[in-house]
Amino acid sequence: MTFSPAEAVLFVALVVTSGCVVLMYRKLNELSTVGRHYRLALHDSAAALGEARDAVALLNNDSRELISALCTRIGEAEALVARLDRARAEAAAILPTPVNKDPRG
């Protein structure tokens, strides 16, 4: 059985095409794996963003409660300071002012 030059060229083309198909198959598998990793990373990122959103909402709620409690406490403190100022003014009006005496005689 003899091969003609045309058959030899076709055989070489078949071998080259088969090699290219094998390389393309490997690259497609690699691309599929990379795509799977990206999908998992995106899913994890979406889950993390959802948890971060929930944490920020909880922090905002806690901050509102804290600000409200602080405003109440500040109001109580201001009222107490006002009472202390009035008591000091009343005590100053009742008590005589001390006279500075020279301790040396």
C-alpha cells in the first residue's frame, strides 16, 4: 500500500487538527474550572455583603438607641447642674462671706 503526497498532506493536517482539538479541550476545561471558581467567589461575596448590610442595619439601630439614651442622660445631668448652681447660690446668699485675715498677725 502506497501513500500519495496528497494523502500525506491530509494525514499531517489530521494530526495537527487533532492536536489543536486536544489543546482546545484542555483550555475549555481550564476555563470551566476558572468560571466555577468565579461563581463561587461571587456567591461568597454576595453572602458577605448581605451579612455586612445586616450588621450595618443593626449598628444603626443600636446607635439610635444609644443616642436617645445619651440625650436623656445629658438632660438629667444638665438639670442636676442647674440644681447644684441654685443650691450654691442659695448657700452663698445665706452664709457670710469669709474675711481674708493675714495669718502673720
